[in-house]
Amino acid sequence: MAGFALKYSSTAAIRAPGTSPILFKGDLCSSIIKSKNYGFDAVEIHIRRPDEIEIDKINEYCFKNNITISTIGTGMSYVIDRLSLTDLNWQKRKMAIERLKGYIDLAEKLNSGVIIGSMRGKIDFDNYNKHLSVYRENILELTDYAEYKDVPIYLETINRYEVNFHNTIEEMADFLSSINSSRLKILIDTFHMNIEEADMEESIKKYGNYVGHVHFADSNRRYPGKGHISFRGIINALIEIGYEGYIAFEYLPYPDPDTAAKKGLDYLLAIEKSIAAKENLLL
Ligand SMILES: [Mn+2]
């Protein structure tokens, strides 16, 4: 957004339950136009299968409206199809890998990144080492493929009630440094951070080099400003680390998608404006 430091993405899905944290539902091309009209810089699309969208049409709409597809959300492949990278059944794991390679192929064509969040799966602690070892193998295979396709992968740090391992940014950063791929970064999500991080701003500053993508939602998964997270602090931390990626609005479309989109954007842009004004005063 002109004059502002940060870039914002809406979230869109063709189909999703009303209770999922996605702003716009229905035809993706309409959501692209809507996002542009609200002032978003990009759209994050959440899709179940990589082959369910018309790539050329999406690219054409993005080009015409001067907007991009920042990221592809893959959570539906776990929520609906139960595909995960920690599944101890090798056939299911193979299906998860194939699905994710499909998302990477799509991302290459849309010039986007791929999110791996829920697809990390849930593990049982009696088999912790087995789960973690197949997980590592799978992530290595996917990062190799992503490097070859030149597509970034964003591994999401998720709270313990949804994914039961690597819940803090520190744990995720440790895992990433053991993988050591230039295409693998962390997706930080304020809703999850609010549950897991001792100090959200400090974590962002400390692990800034690892951060590749950001999800914004307030403490209650509503639009920023509707809960108790300090977005001023978060925005300051992101500016301080020189964050250049996108911030996607992954929150509940309450009371309705349009109000939620507008209120969230207005709130964050007002914070950015006041930070910029303060900086000018100090000069
Ligand atoms: Mn998220």
C-alpha cells in the first residue's frame, strides 16, 4: 500500500465452512476484484485441491487488477482429506507429499508461496521419534522440490491445541536450522503466538531472519482491534526486522466479510500512520 511499510493479503476460498477464518468465499475472481477494491496488495487462496482452479484466469484477473496471489493455504487437505506429513502410514504420507507437490506446481505458476500448517498433522507421543523422523524426511523431499521449482514454503507455527509439536517460534526455528533450505521459512500467526509465545514482539525480533509469511488475527480470531493483542507492538517489531513479505488476514468473517475486512485494514493502517507520524516528529 503506497506510503505504508507493510503489505496486506486478504484470504479467499471457493468453499469453506462459515466458521473458518477466511474472509471471502465463492468465486475466486470476484474475491480478487473485491480485495483490490478494499486496498489489499494480495490475496491468499485456500483450496482443497491444486487442480480445482483455472490458473490462466486467476493470473489474468491478478494482472488486470494489479494484485498478486501471495500464498496458497493447504489446510483443507488435512481437515477434509486427512493428509499429513507425520502420518505413520506410508501410503497416506505419499498422498500428502503428492498433494503438496501439486500445490508447489500451482504456486510456481501463480508466483506464490505454499503454506504448510495443519498438514503437519497430529502425532501420538508414544511414537514421537517415528513421527518426527518421517516428518523430517518429508520436509527434506518437499524443500528439494521447492528449491528446484523456486517456490517458497512457509511452515506455520501453530498452537498446541491444533498441532501438537513445534508450537513455539523457537522450536520451529531450531527445526528450520537443522533443515537448512533457502526456500523454507516460518509463517508466524498472531492468534497462535498469543497462546504460545512468552513475548510476541521479542520472538519476532529474535527470529526475524526466519520469518517468511505472517497471519494476522486478534486473540479471539476476530479482526485486529477486536481482541486484546497489541498490534502496534507487532507492527513495530515487523518494521524493525525489515519484514518485506505479506501479512494475510486469516480471521473470522464476523459480523460479515466486508465489515471484517474493512475494520481490520482501517485499524492497522491507522497504527502504521501513527507510527510514521511519531517517527517524523523524532527526526
Ligand atoms: Mn494461520
